[in-house]
Amino acid sequence: MSVLIVYGDDIIVTGNHTEEIFLIKEMFAKEFEVKDLGTPRYFLGMEFARSKKGILVFQRKYTLGLLKETGMLGSKPSTTPIELGDKRKMFRGNSVDKGRYQQLVGKLIYLSHTRPEIAFATIERKVEVFIDADWVGSVDDRKSTSGYCTLVRGNVVTWRSKK
């Protein structure tokens, strides 16, 4: 069996049948300008390393780059990520760049999809529901906010936020 992984003009051909892989490469070479770079070491933010046990995939470089980009390279884990207190202090003078925010969220989603141990870090088989309400808590218009989310095995399956 052979597998083709295609992203733009980058292609990885892999599998357990050497002759078939050679034929696929030959077929591509007849139609396109091809440069065989050998065994991949880096592709789409993923790093590959071979061992006797198989192929290891890791994203140390991608993750470190993401931490550096967000200014969180030296950060330490925290049980309370936002300082408790007056919300007005937190938002005063800070504007959010929507495009940058969406780009960072996209990168985090990509990281979680390519790393099953991040996406499925919880091994407990349970369903959890979290509900919260903040009455008259909006800094701008004093409206109430409420929301809920449902998790199955630690993964969000439904959520709603209402203002």
C-alpha cells in the first residue's frame, strides 16, 4: 500500500511497497518537473525521525515558534490564567487584532489536530457540562453574559455563549 500526501506543490510518497513507490515517482517525473528530496525530515510544521520502532512525528520547532510569536516562550503553567479582579483594568487601552487572533487560533487548532496526545489528552471516558453566568458583567454595556459547553472525553462537542 502506498500513500500520497499532497500540499500545494509538495508531495510525500510513502508506504510499505518499495516497487510501487518507485513507479509512482516515475509516473510523476514523466508529467512534472520532480525533485526527490529523499526521506522527509520536515513537512507542514511536522518533524520526522526514523527509528527501529518506526517513524516518530513531533512538532517541537512549530510549537517553539508559536510560543515565540505570542511572546510566551518563557511562560510557566498557571492554574488561573487571568488575574482575578476589576475587569476594566484587563481591557483598558487594549485592542484586539482580529486577524492576528484568528491566525493564532488556527495555528493552535492545527497543532491539536496533528498531535493526538494534545487533542485527546484525557483518557477518562466521561461527559462534562460547564455552565457560567455573569450578571451585568460586560464592561462596555453592563449586559449579562451566560454560556455553556459540553465535553466528551475532554473534547468540546457543544458550546454556546449569549450576551
